Amino acid sequence: MTPSPENPVPCPLPTLIADDQYVVARRIKLTRLRDAGVDPFPPHFARSHTNAEVREAFDALASSGAVVTIAGRVSLLRTMGKATFAEVRDGHDRFQAYLRVDSVGEVPYRLFVDTVDLADTVGFTGTLFTTRTGEKTLQASSWVMLSKALRPPPEKWHGLVDSEARFRRRHLDLIANAEARDVLRKRAAIVREVRRFLDDRGFIEVETPVLQAQHGGATARPFRTHHNALERDLALRIALELYLKRLLIGGVDKVYEIGRVFRNEGISRKHNPEFTMLESYEAYADYRDVMRMVEDMVSIVAHRVLGTMVITVGGKAVDLTPPWPRRSLRQAILDESGIDYAVHPTLESLDAAVRAAGLRVEPQKTRAQLIDQLLSTYVEPKIVDPVFLVDYPVELSPFAKRKPGEDGVVERFEAFAAGVELGNAFTELNDPDDQYQRFLDQARAAAAGDEEAHVVDLDFVEALQHGMPPAGGLGIGIDRLCAFLLDQPSLREVIAFPTLRTEG
């Protein structure tokens, strides 16, 4: 038959992996439940307490004889003839249920024993008591199947050891690993407290476009896409900066956004192609004001979420208590590498000095990239307690204001602690002519082969010509901040679903 719109070429439908013996056994139990008139996936269930609430109020509930309803995933089953112990875990805690033939009835008890497996989600209703071994327990008067699991849980609930398997099957990792669930809860608390800190200081939160005609605000390669209806190519944003600055121009004096940004770069323990960024901008402030805000923010958020300003990162104690030291970038690189980049104004001169010193630094296409390599190789790893590295070369910071009296230097800082970059900030450039010339410098770098050079954004230059007040701007990677505060060695631990390479 000739393919046509009326007779399209048949396309094979995707199929699931063939059931193994364990899935087959569970499907038999699924059929048994349905044959008994039980819906194994009911639409609603009303529990009276979470497991944590039952444990906290146990004495009062037990003494009053209150009827309690709990639910959770079955993590332990122990049957002894006409009685069964079942441990269930919800999102907060575990709790033990006790079923007996004479309390739930012969038929419901037999159905429970014959059909319930580890990882099933089950609800129990009953009263509370304490076993002879001191275990707080619910004696069930009834039970309900809430979700029949057709696949078994991770082996013996010990979790997944292989990190790739953990992140590829994140749901199994979260089922088995209480620590992984706790990290996600604390991440949410950190983001909440960052918002609270900024809101309390009079900042307003906004949302800016993710799809942009001109990607800007950072030096990075974008992801590109196409809008069919508009018939135009767009890029996913690589930063939040330029639209937030337009709000400063429009008269919004304190503004911030916490949002996803996308950079077409490699994957490592420190990098994920999509990540969450905080950017804030404050009119009539400079980078010194932003430094004070950052040290206050990080220390206050740590205290509110973790209860302390002295945390442990990689086995080392890190004291976040303000004030943090200020140290010039030039002096820090000179102290740690022996290279004074200020006396080497060209890439060729600086590269020759690096090679003459015998330093192990990868070749770079621009002087700015080579300075950044010296920073990341020789300075960052030696920092433990937080410090601000300040006053950067202009070619490293195309949006920062020049420092008065210091040629080629801009008012910029980066905050580091325990070898982690915590934040990046400028006294923002608001001279439209200077901004235009720096865009042109970036265009020349792009022509010389720098794939991450900033694009020329004439629309932003025109916006600056309407007048932007002096301002301090800040960028903090939320994923990095969370990994730092929660002592996680990789960003993938604090991202619910990190980007992974193709399996196999």
C-alpha cells in the first residue's frame, strides 16, 4: 500500500520493558485485589495525622484512645501466623502498624497477607499502644490499599550506591535514602529564607523572559530554539541581568529574581546546564554595600536553616560570621602563583610569564580567561573561611563600573568559601557609551574565537541612554549555595533532577 495522508506509514508504538518474575508475582496480587472488589489505586484517602505528628503527640493520643489514621509506603513486613507488623514511611517519618485477625477480620487480614508487598502504599486506621519492646505502634482496625507497587523497592531499602543509578532513578533514591529527601527539604528552606531576607529589605521579586531574542548578561554559550508561530530563532536565557536592569531604569529601585538559567556547557560536579540563579539589583548602592548584604544573607540563612553560622564543608569548619575579609584579586593571585597579571597587559606576555614560572594552566584564547584560570587553579582551592576577592580586570567584567583612579580595574567582587564561589557582584555600569565600547570589545573577542563572548545588545544600550541610577548588582547560584551550606560534594545532590549523559 502506498503511504498517503489517509494511509500513513505504520509507526511502532513504544513498549515497556518485559515483566520479570517479580513484576509478574505482583501483577497476580493486583488481580487478586480486583477480584476481591478492591480498587488498588483509589482516588482519595483522608489521613488524620502524618507519622511525625503521631509520634509527637503519641502519649496524648494513646491515653485518650483516639482513633488515628496514617498512611505510607510499606518498608517492613513481619508476619507471625495471625498477626503482622508493618512499618510504613511517609514523607516525614516511619511508624509501625500491627494487624491481628481478631481486630481487622479474617477476610481483610488474609487479603493483606496475600497481596501486600514492600513498597506498596497502604493506609491504616486504629488506636495507639506501646509494644513490650517499647515500640510506638498503631493497632489497626482496618487497612486500605492506596497504591499497589508493581516493581520492588531498592534492594533491602539500603538505597542505591552507584551515583549514576541514583540520579537516573531519582524516585528510587528518594524512596530509599532519607538523607536525599532531607537535602531537598533543606534546599527549599534555603530558597525560602533567601526570599524572606530580600523581601524584608524592601526588594520586590519579578519574573523576566526565559526565551530571549538576544541572550545576555554573562559570557556563556546559549541553547537555541525556534518559535514556529513567530518564525524567529530565540535563545534560552543565560542570565537574568539585562531585564532586571531595565526595571532599575524604569524606577524599580530594589528588585530580584530567582529563576532558571541555561548555559550550553559541560557537566561536572560544579556545573549543570540548567541551574537556579538569584540576581538582585539595588539603586544607589555599590559593590561595598552588596558585600555587606551578602555576608549578612549567607550567615542569616545558615543560622535560620541549620541553627548555626559555623558549618562543616568537606570536613573543615567554616565560620560564616560577618564581617568577611576583603582581598584584592591581583594580590591574591600574586601571593598564590607568583604572577602579577597587571604587569602583563597582553595574552602573549601573561602566557609567557605563566610558562616561565612553570605553572600548570591550560592554554587560553584570551587574557581574561587566563587570569580566571590562575584564580580557579591557585587561589580558590586554598580558601576555607569566606573571603571577598575584589577589584577585577575590566576585560573579565563587561558590565562593571570602572574603579576611580585605577586604570583597567572595575568594582567587582566574588565571594569564596571552602573553594566554592558563593557570589559575584558589581558596581553596575550605567554609562551607555562605555557600555557600547565594551560590547564592541566583546565582539572583537568573539571574532578572535571566544565562543562565550558577550553579544552586542544595542537595545540594552538604548535603554541605558534613558538613564540608570548608580546601583549594586549581585548574582548567586542557588544550587552552589545549597551544596555549600549542606556540605554536598556535587551540585547533583541538591538538584532534584540533574542533567545526565546518555545512559550507556
